[in-house]
Amino acid sequence: MHLGSAFKQVIIILSLGLVIFPPLKTQAQEAAPDGPVYTVQQGDTLWSIAQRFRVSVEDLQNTNDLANPNQLTAGLKLIIPGLEGIKGNLTTTTINYGDTLRSLSRRYRISPEAIAKLNHMVSPMELYAGSTLVIPEEENPISYAGRLQLSSNQTILELSVQNDINPWAMLQENNLSTSWTIIPGETLYSSNSNLAGPGGLPVNIASVEIQPQFPLQGKTTIIRIQATESITVTGSFVSHDLHFFPESDTEYVALQGIHALIEPGIYPLRLDFETSDGRKYSFSQMVNIQPVDYPYDRPLTVDKATIDPAVTKPEDEKWLGLAANATPDRMWDQSFAMPSPLPLDYCLKSGDCWSSRFGNRRSYNGSAYTYFHTGLDIFGGTGTKIFAPADGVVVFAGPLTIRGNATLIDHGWGVYTGYMHQSEIYVKVGDRVTTGQVIGLVGGTGRVEGPHLHWEVLVGGVQVDPLDWLSQAYP
């Protein structure tokens, strides 16, 4: 009995000890964090992490008990404050054209509200193509092979049976608690399908690619669509109708110029699809247009009549109107040739062959710099030969007030080249020209300070940088 009493006293003392003594700090750190965790990457700073997750440096430092915020090491795990209720290790993913908040919610099995909270989103418009999205990684993520589409008058049960999938697994894979929230025509993720592609687009659209990912002022944008069957595609971007042409039975390409003076920011890219059996689908998503740092030319003094809107506006409308038509015969298959006798390789390397480049901001007669140079001014005295840079068809050849003696050539697919200030024109409307053919001579007609060739490239009715077309092949 005495030993039993002593044993009880030991147990009581030990129990009291467990109550009195606080747990070690390492034990607290091993507890599950109340919030998502970010793993520090090489090159991260506390400031850059705070900016990324839109929290203050002080809150980030205090939440993680960082004594020295300047000594972050790659691999260190930080709890991100203000995101309680969201668990997991944080990572980032790039938004592709065709992703929506709904499709991303299904793909990563996290509610739209949690995605919005994690990324401090106030509008779905913030999910523009090419932007990055912060998401929590799952411990055991589902490996999605592709997509399935719920057709009209079809139930989730019928779709599951048709594809040999457990309907409950289908709901779980798409982060759905009930089938009643699914709208006919919606695209679902499935580990049993091989139709990969953007989650917000129908399954017959395999991919939508925008090159460059962020279109640039004054540059050519390529929009490429890969389908699983023959379709018809139309659309619009920055108030211009897009003209898609087939590169194969299931691949379609549109080329569109971005105006050199457009305000940088996000703009809607709308695509309209029609399948061979008459089904139609439209989708629109924001795309981020980025600025280009074009230089400023010295102020220019010209005849007042040549900058009078009563003169310039109708001429511009005529010129751009001719270049707005997109003919289906693509008449080039490589980068454009130099329209001048000057050697292309030397000109591209040295930059010594042009007096003013495309996009340069301009001031006329003391005006503000609200103008831009619409082409490339290539050195050449009066009488220097002008060559066609690619095969094409002449759609304009004649005198204009601003452009002087000018020629406009259609190369197909909405791509045109223009030649201005000529002393002589050797072609006429309707002529088919070939690469290297002499089409005229350099001169000093129109609004000029001296003889030279002003050469333009227009894509989708918009002037773009000709140097790009000399240095690379489109599309």
C-alpha cells in the first residue's frame, strides 16, 4: 500500500509538471500553421514576398518571428498572414488564354472565393492572359489528363457512364458538391480523358497561343488556335476584326498589328468558334498590352497644309482602308527582303541605313509629341531603286498629298507594305509583283525634308515595325 501511494504521488507530480512547464518552441513550430505557407526561392527578399502577397513587411516579419529579415534562405517556409482558412504550400501558375475563375477553381480544387482572397482579386477581369496566380498546392494533387464537355440535355451521370468514370469521382475531381451547379456546355476536367487544353474553352479547342504573350505597342501579334477538328474562327482585338486563316486542317492563325500610340493596359480579345455541325461558342478574356520605349525625333518643320487634319484625315482613311482587307492567299513564306540596294545583314547589325525608325515620337511645327513615325526611313538618293520585299499584288499606285508618289502592295492574310515619296512608280493597280522586282525609284515627293524611302508594313490595318519583318519570318 505504501508503494502504491508513492507511485500515485509521482504520477501527480509529473502531471503537474506537464501543466506548469510551457511546451518548447520547436514543438509549437511543428504544429500545423494557421494559414498558407510560402517556400522562399533563390533571390527572394522579404520586401518582394510582401509585395507578391500584398501584405506588409512588418506583418510578414512578426507572423514568422523573423529576428533578421535580411537573412532569408532558400527553402525557408513562411506563413503568409491574413489568409486564415487557406491551407497548403503556395505556388504560382500562369494564366493561359481560356482559363476562367470557374475552370481554375475546378483544376486546383479550391473555391473561387478562396482564389480571389488569396490573390486579393476584386474583379474576374484581373485574370488576364499571361498573369500569374497564387494557388495552394495539394498534398496529393490529381493528375488531369484532359477535359470532357457536358452537352445540352445530358446529365453528369450520362457523361460519366459514357466515359467509364464514377460520377462521384467526376464531381470530386472538379471540386463540385452537387451536379445541379453544372451548366450544359461547360467543360470539366477528367483523369480519364486525353483532350488537354484550356479549361474555359470547349474540348474541340486544344490550345490558344498569343505571341508575344504580352502584345507590344507597334508590333505584330500572332494568335494561333489548335483545334481537334475543322472549325470556323472569327474574333476581335483592340477594335479590329481578326482574320483567321488555316495553316493545316486544324490549325488557324491570325496576324494583328498593335497601334504604336495605344495606351498600355488590358484589352479584351474575343474569339468566336463555329464547328462543322453548326455549334457556336464565344469567349472573351483580357490581354495585357505592354509599352515600348520609342525614342523622340528632333522637332520637325513642315508645310502647315501637310499636317492639316482636313488633308491628313481623308488620306489616312483611304490608305488604312485599303490595308484593312485580308485576302486568303498568303504570298510570302519567309522574312521580308530589303526593299533597298543596301545590304540587309549590314543594316540590321549596324543600324546605319535608316534616318528614322518606326515608332519614333514626333513633333511638327512646335506641336506636342502626339505623332509617331509610321514606317522606316531608308537612306537613298533620288533615283535609287526600290524592290518588292515579297510577292504580292499592287492595290494602290499614285500621287498623294502627304505620302507623295506612293505604292501599296497586298501580300495576303492582311499584310501590306507601302512605299512613299517616290520619284517614279513602275507598277499599277492589279499588277502581281515578285520578290526583288523593281517597283519604283526613291524621291522627295510629299511631306519630306529630303529624298529617302519611307517604307511601311501594315498588319490588320495597323502600321507595325518593319524591322521585325526583316529580321524574322511570320507567322
